Amino acid sequence: MKFEDFGLADPIMKALAAKRYENPTPIQQQSIRPLLEGHDLCGIAQTGTGKTAAFALPSLDYLVRNPKARLPVTCRILVLSPTRELAAQIGDSFRDYGRFLNIRVATVFGGVPIHRQIKQVQSGVDVLVATPGRLLDLIDQRAFHLNGVEIFVLDEADQMMDMGFIAPLKRIVKMLPKQRQNLFFSATMPREIADLGAQFLHDPVKVSVTPQATTAERVRQLATFVNQMEKQALLTHVLRDQDIDRALIFTRTKHGADRVVRFLEGAGIAAVAIHGNKSQAQRTAALQAFRQGQVRLLVATDIAARGIDVSGVSHVINFELPNVPEQYVHRIGRTARAGAEGIAISFVADDERAYLKAIERTTKTRCEIVRLPDGFAEMVRNLPKPAQRKRPERPNPRNGEGRPANRSRRRNTENEGQAARRPRRRKSVGAHKNAVKKFNS
């Protein structure tokens, strides 16, 4: 089957030809035709299978065949995404597929000034890609409403639930017009997600390209049992020994991601981190450097990595195993994309053995056990110290040169060295009593 068999509008076919897309992926083969016919759809597919094009192409075709004037502060197609990176990625895909159409696409999410986004949607847009929190911020400020929505897309529904977006989702759904087309996509389909979909899907067409919670067949899965305190030495060895083109390294916590980056920098290995504590500018810069190959190692948490769609990721390294088996599926789905093969390496501490068993039980696969390298004890002893945190710099108003930022206001005096060390004088007990007596009199 080819894209031309669907009968998509000519401008969309022209955009696909420009991207050299000819053959649809399995999720696209099963989804596009029912969506073109106007059915609601519930799609189950792992990350990297082409879900975005599966709902973007028929949605854009709907706009071509049903032209309308844009209404202020609303949209015709609403796409909800759990993370900023995924929202930006979906927005870029809509722009690419609609490059020969007269459509306006807007992307709104937290971490950036809201007033810019208010101006962006003020005159109305055709497609709005948003995270739930920022969308509700716009609605609460009366800068946007959902009365004009004709197609509603909920992407990565399982991640929405993991991030606690259920209450905001239910509130958003209540604001939508009753007459609309609903598209529901998720990488896994636990019972809670199925119940959520049942609340707003009407007689949906169900498509599934892989059994739920299965792993990519082209990913070789390896596991090494190692003490928690020795993982950094093992990671340094793997990164130096393996033929790694580009790797994603996963941790469970934000601080853990920063700690791994500092250790790697101490070992002379360049890496960047991406997680929720980073500003949007920092996250965008880190992802761009990783995508362009300027940095070959990206350390990420599960939530931040959900929007990472980068080709050429040869390895996924689970520095810490996820405590939710489905997250493992999302992690290793970042490699072996577009027909390529990939390797997933997991470092398993004693307290993570139960996580590994749960993952193998859920995915119905067994990881290949790899022993610690010879001379590993010596590697641990020679492990370099982590790089020190760099203090931010600010310009010196006197000479324009940078100097370490100082949080203490007392140092900004004329005699800053003495002022910082001078102890604070305390009033004597007698003086305090006299002051109280004077006040009471």
C-alpha cells in the first residue's frame, strides 16, 4: 500500500513527496482510512511507529475538504500532548505536512511567557497543539475557548495518566462541542486508560499494530547486575568500550540525571541532561545539540524523554530501571527506529531485580545477562571524581568581565570581604530589657 491509495488532497501528497514518504507504516495503514471516513479511533502503538502522521494527515485532509474562515481565540483541531517536547514535535509535523496549505498551526506549553502565546492564538488558528496545563491557563484567562473544535486528538494517553493529567483532561473534555471527531492514541492500554477513552469515544474503530507492552523486535536487550554505587564506573566503561553513535541514558530522578552528567564530565565524556527542572530554553538547546550530533549522549528522565524523536539513536542505557514496566517499553522504543537495529543496556542493582522481573513478565521477553568486565574492581577504584557544579556568571558593571554570581547582598558593599565576614552584633540582655520597658511606658 502507498499513501496515494488513500486519496489524500493534492497539497498533502506534495508535502509527503517532498519528505520522500511513499509507504505508510502499519499504524498509518490501519488508521488513516477510518479517520478519513469520520470515525472515532482508538489506536495502540509504541513510540516511533508513525502515530503523528496517522492522525495529522487525515486531520489536514479534513481542513482541505471543509474550508472555513478562522474564528478568533479558538481552533478547529485540538491536539493534547503530555510534554513540551512532544507538543513541539507534533506541531512541527503538522507544519511539514501542511506546508502547501494555507493553515495556521500554534503550539502552546508551559515554561515560556504566556503573553506571547496569547498573541499567537488571538486571531484564531486551524491547529492547536497544547499541554493540558497551559491550555487551561489560556482558557482561565479568557484568551481561548474550545467552541470551534471539530477534531480532538489525545496523544500518549498513558503518559497523561502517569503525569496526573486526568482531572485537567476531564475538565477540557467537558468544554468541547458534543459534535466532534475523537482520536485516542496510547503506547499501552491498561484498564485505567481504557476507561478514560470510553468516556469520550463514540463507537470507535480500534487499531493495534503491536500487542500492548511488547518491546521492539529489533532491539537487543542486555542486562548487567551491578552494585548501585558502582554503576557510574560501569557506565564510563560501556561508553568508552562500545561502538556508540548516539545514546540515550535514563535515570528515574532529575537529580540523578544531573549527577550522571557531572560524573561523565569528570571522566572527560561530554553529555547533556534534559528534565523538568531545566528551563525550556535549556531543554530545547540540549535536544537540538543531541539531534544535530553535537553531543552524542543525552541523559533524561522518563517524562522529559517522551517527546524525543531522534533518528540514529544506537543505544538506550537504563542507568536506573523504571519502577513501572510500561516505561521500559517507552525507553527502548527510542532506538531501532525506521527499520534500524538498536541495543538496550540495563544496569540492575540488587534493589532493582524485582523491577527487571516485572519488566520481563510484562514484555514477555528475557534480557541477555552480561557479566561485569574483567578488572572491574580496579575501574571502580580509579573512577574519577564528578565535575564540580559551575556557578553562574554575571557581567561586572565596572569592567564588563564575568564574575561568579553572588547571592549574598552583603557582599555588594564597598568593603565586601570584611562585610561578609563581620559577625552580626547582638544587643545585650540589659539593652533589650530597657527597650521593652521604654516601649511599655
